[in-house]
Amino acid sequence: MTTKTEVKIVSEHPADTDQNSEMSESQKGKSDMTDPQVPGRKVGARTEFCVIGDVIPGREDTLRQVLAEQMANARTIQDAVEKTGLVHEARFVLLDGGKRLMFCSSYDGDFSPYIDDFAATIVGPNFDDIWNNVEGYPGVKSPGVKDWFKEHAIRAAHYVVAYPKPTVKEIWQALAVQEAFQKVLDTPGASQALQDPALEPLLELAAD
């Protein structure tokens, strides 16, 4: 099982030690890289999430087969992603020749609903098919699964998002509005109705 190594850095300057001891609890919370409540860093509406686990010896080929089968049936997973409306993207990566499995994603909202929502969809059993090949994984329906993910999570040292404000659902809505407006622009005879000055900002955006 993947373990975390705690490294203590001892300052050679007593003044530094005194200053650290006076750090407020709120400051400590902000600098804590192992916050048990938030496994990943959050930028705007989006939180990154990365988990690494040790593959059970002898299960490497089984895990590869499961991943290949699920990738071949990506539409099922896509339907679940669209149903929950939380995940921006996700991926599984085999590390060290298949000895370790990494899962990375970014999602909207809080960690607990993120896990709960997927446990209630086809992603739940699919997750189990994959993670059951990893040491110590308790199952997506287990009361301890969130703690297991937190224990195996690695928070990004730096996280950058091109569009941090909008959620998945807001992006979908914006794309739907853009598509609908484009249909209006393409409609014969619509030019007269589009002469209203109030629509000028929209027309300028559409022209970009």
C-alpha cells in the first residue's frame, strides 16, 4: 500500500522556530498540504483530485484489460458524467510499468458529493472493477472509501485553470446559448430583427 512519508524540517535559527510557533491556527490551515477535508487544490469553481495506489501484485494484466474494456465503452461513462454534471475531465494512468495506478480529475463543488454522485451511477461499479485491483481499496459503497481516497490523494503543488469561474453546467449552458444564437444568425430574414442596438454586444462576440 502506498504510504506517505512525513518530513520534519528543523530550522537552524531559533528565531524562525519562535515565529512558526506564533503562527495563527487559520494560517496553519491555509498552509496545510494534507487537509483531510479537501484532498485537492481549488481554483474558482474547480478542484483538482489526484489519487495513487499500489496495484496488487499479479493483477497488472487484469487491470490493463479492465481499463481497455472501459475505454472501448466510453459512451457509458460519458452518460454518467453528463448525468452528474460535476466532472470537467478525468483519466487513469498506469505508473512504474503497471505497478501503481493514478487517477486524476477536476470537478465542481465539494469532495463528498463528488464521490456520492458517482457511487450512485454506473461509474460506481466501474470504479470498483478498476480499483479492486489496488491494495486496500474498500469499495465505492464502503463507508470508508472517502477516507481511503483522502489517504491516497496527492495535492498539486501548483494548479492553473484557464477558465476557473464557470462550472460544468454553466459551460454547457453557454455552449447551448452560443449554438442557439448561431442558428438565429443563420436564419434567413433574421438580419432585420438583429438591428436592435441592445443586441450589438452579442453580435460583436459572435463575429470573433
